[in-house]
Amino acid sequence: LTLIGGRDNLGQAILMRILTPLGELTALAHPDYGCRIWDLVGRPNTATTRNLMKLHILEALAGEPRIAEIQDVTVGDVPGTRGTVAIELRVLPVAATSPVVIGPFTLEVTP
């Protein structure tokens, strides 16, 4: 195992926060940790669903104390697929001058 720190650690922490269903860590005294994007699984991959996904990601990122500014969250469809979305994030860490870019990574919203 290798420990990571700094900007790489922040990127990993953000991904874990987004990929964890909201409330999953309530038993560990972290009821507000996670993201509600999993509530959207099974919905059609429409602009409305992608906008809701963006909103849920923004809400989840608001809980990360190491982020000074959320510069961009992009959620788009993946051409040639029915239920896949591509996500890319750009955040400015506290006390930093350059952003951390996460992604693009993909998620399946429609089975």
C-alpha cells in the first residue's frame, strides 16, 4: 500500500465523497458524508438527470473543507452510449493558486 498526500489526496477524497451514497457513514458519526447521485440510477440519461447529478455533486463538494472554490463541474452524456455520463471537476484547494482537476470519469446511470 502507498499513502498519497497533498493534491492527489484531495482528488482521491473528492472521488470517495462522490462515490459514497449520502448517509452511508452515519454509523461512523458522518451522516452528511457522501453524495445523492445514487438516487438517480435508473433514470433516463436526459439533460434534467445530468443537471440533478451536477447539483448533487455540488452539494457533496460543499462539505469538503479543503476546497476553497468549486471552479467547474461538468456532467455530460457519452456519445454512442445510452446510460453513461462523463464527469469532470475543477476545484481550487485552500491556500493554493492552481486548481485540481478530477476526471473525466464515467458513471452508468441506466442499467
